Amino acid sequence: METMIGQQALISIFSHIFFTGVAFFAMRAVMFEKWIRKEHVLQAQILYIFLSISIGLAVSTFFLNISVWSRQLPYLF
């Protein structure tokens, strides 16, 4: 039981980091430079990182939930 909990934690950590990286990579396609005011570059970079984390977390949570729910389907029958 404890091993299963540890494995689930490891999968969750890996999933969150992976999808945050994918979101960071995908957001590079958007040209944020048009919206950034001069002298506010640091704040824009922080916002960029937070948006990447938020999108990555949402996508990762979605896939982890789908995984958990699909493992629970046999209990329906």
C-alpha cells in the first residue's frame, strides 16, 4: 500500500513538471513582447512563469484525474 502511494506521488510530481515544461515551451509561440511595457520585463517574466505553471498544473491534473477515474471504472460493474 505504501509503495503504491509513493509511486502515485512520483508519477504526480513527474506529470506536473513535464506538463509545466510543455506549457512553457508552447507559450513561446505567443508574442508577449507586444503587451509588455518598457521597464517591466522582470514582472513579465514572472507572469510568464506563473502562467506556465498554472496551465501545466491544470493539464497535468486533468490527465491524472482521467487516469484515476479509468482505474475506478471496473468497480461500476
